[in-house]
Amino acid sequence: MAVIGAFSSAQAKTVYSGFTLPSWAPPPWLFGPVWTVLYLMIAVSGWLFWRAKNDGRGLGWYGAGLLLNAAWTPLFFTAGAYTAALIDIIALDLVIVLTVVLFRRRSALAAALQLPYLAWTLFATALNAAVVVLN
């Protein structure tokens, strides 16, 4: 997932800097460190849930979330498909919520580790929507 994001976001700083952005948009340098921490938390969360006696549904939704996450960067930065990226990230928001609910049934810590990811993704959804509206 991180490799796809890194490859697809090679021009991200240039693309991001070219947008009309809302006043609350973070600087471009912040995304790399935030995603590094979040990917670690996402991985640990999935591992904790996998170790718990789970029913498989949680891992299925977790995997779907990884795919939606991996699709967003190429949609947004490579293809310039900002509306499609917005639809993708809204679906991702919903999948993360469902993942949290399913993970909570087996591992409170696994679910809790998904919450910063959800918060950042909701923020990114608002930013993606602002890009669609302002550009």
C-alpha cells in the first residue's frame, strides 16, 4: 500500500501546491510523516485482529479498506480524477468505520489503532471535497 502511494505521489507536492486550497489545508511536508505513522498503526491493528480469534469478516473489510486506500493516491495525483477520488475516499471512510466496529468485537486495541486513521481520512475527505469545489 505504501509503495503504491509513494510511486503514485511522486508529483504530489507539485500537484498539491497548484491547487486553490482552503485556509485549513496542511502544508505538503506533513503528509509523509502522518501517513508513515498511520500505516504502522494500520498494520499493527490488522495484526492484533488477526491474532485474536476472529470470524474473517473483519479481515475482509480491513483488506477492502487497504484496496480503497491504495486506489486513492493514483486516482487523485496521477489521474487527476478528483471526483472519483472523493467517491473512493467516502467509501473508505465507511469501510474504516465498519472495520472499527468489527475489530472492536475481538480486540479493543486493534479497533482503537484504527481511530487516528479514521480521523485523518475524514480530514482528507474534507480536503478532497474542498479541492473539487475550489478548483
